[in-house]
Amino acid sequence: MVRGKTEMKRIENATSRQVTFSKRRSGLLKKAFELSVLCDAEVALIVFSPRGKLYEFSNSSIDKTIERYQRNAKKLGSGQKPTQDNLQHLEEAANSTILEKIKFLEASKRRLLGDDLESCSIDELQEVENQLEKSLSNIRARKTQLFKETIRRLKEEEKILTEENAKLREKVDGKQSTQKENVEVETELFIGLPEPRTTR
């Protein structure tokens, strides 16, 4: 079952708010622990409940971690600046990665079209050849599939038309038979010698 997106606003019901706080707090502490173990990072987490109760986690001394943070914040001049610098650094890294991917895709496209092959090594040319063979194989497979689907559809249409033709033929034959039965055949019977012909 897919849960709906949670609306980011204060929960008015006190009981629901307390239950949500308890669940989210446990998840946050768990994530902090996983981050410290998996990445060997120095992590300190401080949470105060709405009633003022303190919850904390640190994989070392929380006081030392706070002192370390304060020293770094003073060096940079502001507690907000590290966050802005990190965001800018991440944005620049993301843009650089995207540009590299675009360049790689453009180069791959040119090579697949047979351009800029002079700078390719034997291994790169072999890779391009393998990609083209794979693409050609996929194209042929798709083409064969479309042919089979078309043939199957035409056979189904032929079967339907044959059945309709047979039904029409039965109707026509039935009408012709009925008409023959209703036709009265009149014949004249003459007994005796034929009348003599008069010569002029």
C-alpha cells in the first residue's frame, strides 16, 4: 500500500503529535547511528521533545563534537556559512557531473553515427561495434515481432471474412432454392399431325 505524501505542518492533535515525534525521533537516532558506523563519521545529535525532554546521540563525546563545531564555525565567521558553502559545493559538483555525462553521451552518439572515430582506440571501436550489433539485433527482433503480429492479425481477419462469406453464401443458396420451388412451369401438349404448310 502506497502512503500519501505527508503535509509539512504542525500536527494539531496532541496525541498524534506525540506518537509521530516518538516514531520520527527513533528513526532519526537510528539513521545517525548508521551514518557513524557505515561512514566512520563523527556524529552528534541533540533533540528536545515538545515537553523539554532531552534526547541525544554521539558516537564519541558529544561535548567534544560541539566544541569542534564551534571552532570550525568561528574560523568560517558564521554558523550559517558552512551550510551555504556545502550547498554551493554540491551544486557545482552536480553541474560538473551532468556536464560530463552530457559530453560522454554526445561523444557516444557521434561514434555510433560513425563520426570522430579517428581518436578511438581498438577497445573503444570494439565497444562501438558491439553496441551497434546489439542495437541491430534489437531492431531485427522488434521488426520480426511486428511482422508476426501483422500476420496473426491478417489471419484473424481472413478467418472472420471467410465465415461471413460462408454465411452469405448459405443465405443466397437458400433464397435460390425457395425461388425454384415457387416457379410454376407451364407446358403445352399437342396430339395429332402437325398442320400442313401452305405454299405460296
